[in-house]
Amino acid sequence: MQIRDRVIEIIAEQAVLEPSDVTMDSTLESLGIDSLGLVESIFAIEEAFDISVPFNANEPEQSDFDISTVAAIVDGVEKLVKEQT
Amino acid sequence: MKKVVITGAGTINSLGQSVPDTLEAMREGRCGIGELEFRDVDRLAIRIGGQVKGFEPEKRFNRQQLSLFDRFTQFTIVAAREAVAQSGLEFRGELAARAGVVLGNSGGGMTTLDENYRTVYEDGKNRVHPFVVPKLMNNAAASHLSMEFNLMGPSFTVSTACASSNHAMAQAFQMVHGGMTPVMITGGSESMLCFGGVKAWEGLRVMSRDGCRPFSANRNGMVQGEGAGIFIFEEYEHARRRGAEIMAEVAGFAMTSDASDIVMPSKQGAARAISGAMADARVNPEEVGYINAHGTGTAANDKTESAAVADVFGAHADALMISSTKSMHGHLIGATGAVELLACIMAVRDGVIAPTIGYEEPDPECALDVVPNEARERHVDVALSNAFAFGGLNAVLALRRVSGN
């Protein structure tokens, strides 16, 4: 499975939606994912790809990991996976 | 109703192993936060904390006590010995029968849990020390304290996460206030600075890797501490008759529940607790000169707390001082309100306001006088101590200056 599809699956599960309802330009807010849901999603992503996501809930905009849209998250995960290999 | 005063205090925390040492550190704006030292710390992303260093339990306790006392119990007893010695009280006869202890604690014997999980899971052993249960239970410290000082009245532990010690002290206050007992020992104790304890907190992603900077625009999270704060709450006439030194009056308190979110704070819940404490203590907002903030250094707490204070005090919010001593000793979770009450005592008794250290950049969402970086001398009649826990459980205490002291 592609990184993109797996990330979407994780986010969809958190939002209690079908993966098809999650588009690349969706924001977590528009999907109804709150701060706890975000932290859980990041945990699930770390577990799925065996990576460490640099994200501090106190300063989301300053973290090295962009969470503004699903596309940004997918990009970030792809980068981290590549860095790891 | 009876007037309640504080006639003894004791502490151990990363700033000092006694009240005078701790208050001196607060006056000087010293930071007790540093590199954590314990097994497997290299597997943590968060490696700083307000850890108690240079503490030698084998010098304070005998062999049997050591086998039964988790670190949080050790802290409790050390702090209680200081508090009881200062009060000059001896618990015998009727006083012993009526006096008890209400202690705040959140995690119980975390170090004991961590070590013994390691033994069975990591080391694969099939046997643990026989005292694991009596060592780790949340009431162990309260029970050992009752044994150490012969307290046979109402004794129990209160657990409301970061508000535990404020809830505990409110209970003890109520008991003395209502005439149930002339003396209660109270406060809080916590020791979560072990691999499992910090690893769990790491998961929430609210911890800072580099420091606790409450109310500062560049704050990036909380830093954990450990230790205990213990107080003697005594009925005023009882204290006066025996010529006890009175540190401050416990004037009132309030508790509220946000009933909204398991981790996010609520401005309304905090505001109701602050105004409730003032109503209970029968003080006007204008009389409050100092607030020891919950001030965790997280984005969410500090702006919500600042907004609550602004709402409750209106124009007076700009005149009062509010500081977070967590910047120095870290967040002691279930013991934090107890150690922070020391800063309130220092304010009303000594007229010294502990600073918020690590303050680097003003945050328009926290536009209050946070006493940045340097302590201040100022006469204060009434001080409040805020504690707002995960789970939305809030408890605020009010201390009043005792005149002629």
C-alpha cells in the first residue's frame, strides 16, 4: 500500500469516515479531528511507518511537521520515511 | 466556623530539601530543572525535569522503612518531619485521636511499578518483592505518615491529577474549619520521574524538551518535577493558646468541574473556581495581591488561565501579580499545589513575590503582570493558589496574611 493511502486510512479511521471521504485538501478540522485525535493519528502514523514525527502540540505551527492539510501530512510522512531509509 | 491557620511547613523538591532552601531559591529565581538521571533515560525524547538530586534516603530511613517506602512516600515523610518539627506539635491523647492526614497524589508508587514491571516483563523473572503492593498503593504515603506521627483521625489520599494537593488541602481545611479536628496534616507528594512515568507523558506531546517558560510567547510545554509539600493546618485558637508561630491563614477555597474535556482546560471552570474561592474566603477581588498560577507552560493552559483571571478580576487583573513557580521546580503533578502554596505563604508572610523565570517574550494572550524573571517585594494581604487538573477538575485556595506576624 502506498504511503498516501495508508495515511488517509489512518486519518479516516480517526475521523470515523470512509477513506474516500478524505481528500488531499481536507484539513483535520474539517474532518472533525480535535487535538486529542491529532495526537492519536500521529501516534498511529509513527507505529505504521516506524518513524518518529517531530510534533509538539504546544506549537503546531512551529513543529517541523506540517499538519495543515492531509496533503501536507502525506508529504511529511513521505519525507520522514525516505530520510529513514 | 473555626479559623484555620498554618503552623508548620515542610518540603523537598528540586529547588531544595527544606522550606527555607526552597523559598531562598524562589526569591533568587533559581531553576531546579536539569538533565534527568535514571535508567533508560537515553530512550526518552524528553530528558529534562525538576528532579530531586543529592537526596540520600538511606540516611533518613531504616532498612525496614526503605523496603516499604516508594520514593513518593520518602518525600512525604521527609517533608512531614520538617512541618511537624516547626509546628512543635506532639500527637498524643485526644489530639492524636482526632488529627489525621489528607494527602494529594496522582501516580502512586510509579518508580516501584516501573522497576517491578521491568523485572517481570523485561528481565523475564517470575517473582517480585513481597512488598510491591503496599509500596505502590496511592495511600501508602498517607498511611506511613499517620504511623510516623501517631495520627488516628480521618486519613486518606485524594487523587485529582494536577489538582490533587489543592483538593487534599481543601478537605483538610474543611475538617478543621468545621470543628471535626483541631489539627490536620495535609499537602501532596509525587514521584513520576522514572522511565515509564516520563514515557507516558511524552506520548501526549505537551512536554517541552528545553525548558518551562510559562506565559512567555515562546513557551513550548510543561516540564515535570517531583517532590512533596506538607503543611500543618491548625485551628486558630488551638494554635494561639500554645503560642505557635502562625505562617498564614487558610481563608477559603473552591472546587469546580469543567464537565467538558479530558485534557483541554476551560476558562469558565477556572473562573468559577477562582471567584468561588474568594467568595468562600469573603475577600473582595481588590484585596488579592498575588496569584500562584497553575501556569504549566503549555499553550492551552496559560492563555486559558490568563483569560479566566482577566474575566474574574476585571480592571484589578492589571494590578495584581500572578506568577508560575513551575518555571523553577517543574510541574509536580499531585504535589504541585502543595509546593506552590509555599510561594503564597512567602507572599503574604514575607511580602516576597516569587517570579516566573524563563520569561522571554510577552504573549498578548497572557497580558498580565507575571512577575518576569525577578522576585519582587510587595505587601500582599490575600494570595490565591490555582490548580486546574486534566479531567477538568479545578481547586483554588485562598491564603490571608496574619497581622502582627
